[in-house]
Amino acid sequence: MSTKNDRIRLVVVGIVVAIMLCGGSAKADFTFGTPKNLGMSVNSGRSDLSPCISADGLELYFDSNRNGGYGSYDIWVSTRPTAEDEWGESNNLGELINTDVEDANPTLSADGLELYFNSFRTDGLGGADLWVTRRATKSDPWGSAENLGPPINSEAAESAPSISADGLELYFDFYDPCLPDDDPSQGFYVSKREKTDSPWGEPVTLGPVINSWPIQWEINISSDGLLMSWADFWDGDPRPGGFGNTDLWFSGRSTKDGQWCEPVNLGPAINTLCAEVGPAISADGSTLYFSSKRFYAAWLGHYHIAHDIYEAPILPMVDFDGDGIVAMKDLLLLIESWGTNDSQCDIGPKPWGDGVVDAADLEALIKYWGQDVTGLVAHWKLDETEGIIAYDSAGNNDANLIGDPVWQSAGGWVDGALELDGIDDGIEADFVLNPVKSPFSAFAWVKGGGLDQVVISQAKGEFGRGVNWLRADPTTGNLMTELKCFNENMVPGTDLLSSIQINDGQWHHVGLVWDLFGTRILYVDGIEAAKDTMQEGSFGFGEDGGINIGFQASILHRTGYWSGLIDDVRIYDRALTPEQIAELAQ
């Protein structure tokens, strides 16, 4: 069999957010890394919402209805010594700020001396008003809260403020319960002032491009003023481009005085069928903080349905030539675009660019120099000629051979392959990833096989149950997956079965894409073979066992041994796109 190495080319993996910066031809492409739960020092067993990160990255403000507060929702803060340290225990801001009603949605000025928030306390002007508390230095305590008064506040509800980095613009939500949700006066507003000690001006609506959905809230403005994020809600038909009933969206503009562009959904890397709210972008543009109701299998081994606070890296699309590594070809493409507004190479100073290719973009590119940017976390090429180790070329997941499989150094689809006897041969690797914590993609080339035989499975770990990611079904030999979700009563969903046979003696490229809580897709030979979407309210079951190639490790014994060849097994920590999968299957 001739090799296919020269035909395999990986492109950047991830969900790409493309925002046309209106008023110019620049376009910003960026991707998100895997969201990370901030853990038990920040999150609790109750809802933790509306994160706000200080400009220096050392203070994280948020609201929570956890025990130990003064009322419904209070504002809390967690701190850390440096941006590389873990967050410390969260502390309530105290009775000068929090009351026995909802106090929520904090936003911090760039100098860290003003904290704006909304409150439903009774001495305001409406149902919810905007308030501010101040401190003399960042080491001083916060003072008593002050109502911003008119023209900011009214008899209606003003909430979820976001202060610009220069302190001259205040964005917020306006909602009048006496008006329909789709009334043009509802939605996001901005108030401006000449200097930071000047009074706030009359609020102005952001207009129909941004206020384009009946229910939107928790607006956030980036430190450069060029990117805006928020959450929307739908009760009925979803907003076009949406994933769940509450999603996060972005809009961009070319300059601070430019027009905002059509909203863009952040995609399934961030949004799930559960509710995502409260977006906040770090001052350097490197991290998105948000709250999500996705179910989280904590290290204590339990699930809960309250909102937790997450962080996800915002990554520039630095692999300009699409070969999977940042190297000289990418640098040459950037040099060719120097001084232009080429959207492909405009990646700095923020990941969404600034409209010109210059030194900021070069600096951004060099940060990734020589790095593999595919998201490949394990790659067993299976090209060895002897020995009992299958080496992982992408990480530290070298695997052990069991039984007596035979190396076929020239018999694979991509160079060599491993021949398994269907009796007791296989490959065992340690833990690679947990499907409940990360979207992932798993692919392999296979030839041969029989009914009810396994290509890739995950072994039972301390908390998990073990599951077959990819196998031939017991009746027809068609590709299937047994990775599924469970509802709130722990009733499992169904297996996903394709209509394409994979044990017909021919080489097949088989794979599974799992995007955490939204969709699972089976692929055969680069083509979608089966797809379904888990229902709202479902969640995955944590799996913390190792990876098995060519067999299933059940609770009592190994079963489902593959009889035939397996080659080029890959696992990614994100959902590959159809285009990337088609490229892999060449």
C-alpha cells in the first residue's frame, strides 16, 4: 500500500470567529482554546455569574447567591499574587456594597478605583439602577455605594454596566417592563462623558445592528473598544447561528468611532445547549471569562446545574499557510502583507487585530514560533518496526502493546501499521482527556475487523464507566459510537449508528467528533456518516480512564478485539471542522 504522508496537511483547529470590522476591509479571525473551570476557590455549589477581571489580572469580581452573603445575589472578589498563580478564596465585598436584594454584574475601571454594578435596592429610581463604589487606592477598602442618578437611571431597569478602558463610555442594558421585548427602545445603551470627573451624558441606544434580538443582556466592551460581547436568550425558535437558549455573541468595529458590525456567535467551543452568560475579555485580549451552566464533573466526583465561571484562551490564527506549525512560511506571508490591512496576517496587538499589519502582528506571531497549533494531544503513528511501545509523537502518551501484535512497517495507509489478531492483541495508553470536560475528535485508519469489534475505547477509571468511542456494530459492521449523554435522572441516551460498513476488508478512515454538549458526529472516509444533537438538559458522564486501541476494557475483562490493521490514531482536544476532517482522510 503506498503511503499518504505527503497528502496529509493539518490546518489550525478550533472554532473560528470572523468579524468584519465595519468601515474598513480588515477582518479579524481568532479561535478559542478549551474552556477551563476556575475551580472551587472561585466557584461554589450555587450560581457564580458575571465575572469581571481587573486590568492587571489580579482581581476577579463576580456575583453569587452562595451561602454567607447578605441577600439574593452579592458581589464577591477573588485575588491572586500574580497572573500565573491560582485564584485565592473568594470574599464578600461587605455591607457597604451588598444588601438583602440582588447586587450584581460588577465592572471595574481600568485604574481599579471604581466599581460599577446594578442593584435592586429600594432607594433607587427604578426596578434596577446602576451604582458605583470607589476607593482611594487598590489596597484600600471599597466605600459606600452611590446611585448614578439621571440621566443614567430611570423608572425602568438599568443593569449590567461595562465601563470603557478610558473611563469615558458606560455601556449597559435598558429594559422597560411596560414595553414589548422587541420594542426598539429596549436593549443596549451607551452614555459618554468628556472627562472622568465630568457628568454622564444622555444615554444613546446602540441601534438595530446590536439590538437585533428581543432579549439580550450583560454587554461587555474590550479594552481597545473594538470588540463587544454579550449574551442573548431565546424562548422558541433559536436565533440564526445560535446553539442553545442562551448564547454568547460578539460584534466588532474598525475604530472606536466606527459602526458596529453584524453579531457573530462564538460557536460550540464556548456555547453549548446549556446557558452561557456574562462574557468579559481580559485587558490584554488573551482570555475570555464567562459563566456557564454546563455540567462540570468536579474532582469530588459530583455534578451540579448551577452556573460556574470559566476562562478560555483567545488565540490568534497564526498558521497562515495551514501546515499546522508556525514557521518561516508564515513569517514570509506576514512580511508580504506588511503595512496593509490584510485580514489573514492582522493578528495583533489583540487576537482580533487592529486593521494594519505591522510590528504588533510580528510580535504576536513570534510568540507561537515553532509551535504545533493543531490541537493534537495524542498521535500514535504506529510506524515502529519492533518493540512493545507505540510512541506518541504529539504528547507524552506512549502506549504499551498487549498480546502479540505484528508491526507492518510498510503495510499501513500512512507508512506502517499494526496488525491485530482479534484474540488478545491491542494497545493501552494512559489517560488523555475526559469527554465531559473538553470537546474532542478521535480518528484512525482501519482495515479488516469483524462484527462487534472496537477501534478506540476509553477504559473504566476511578469515576468513569468506560465507553467505546468507535466500533463496528454487532449486526452489520457499521461504524457506531457508544459515547452518549445522560439526562438529569441519569437515564442514558442512545448509541449513534451510521449506515456505512467499516469491516469490508478495505481501508477506511473512521472518526468521532464530540463537542461536549451539543453534537456528536461520526465520519467515514472524510464524509459525515451519522450525526445527532443531544437534548437540552443532558450531560456527559465523566471518563477518567486510559485509551484502548483495538479492544474494549470492560469492568471484568477485555473484549471486542480488532482483527486487522490499525494505523495513524489521532486525538484532538477540540472539534475538527468538516474541511479539516476531509483533509485528514486523503
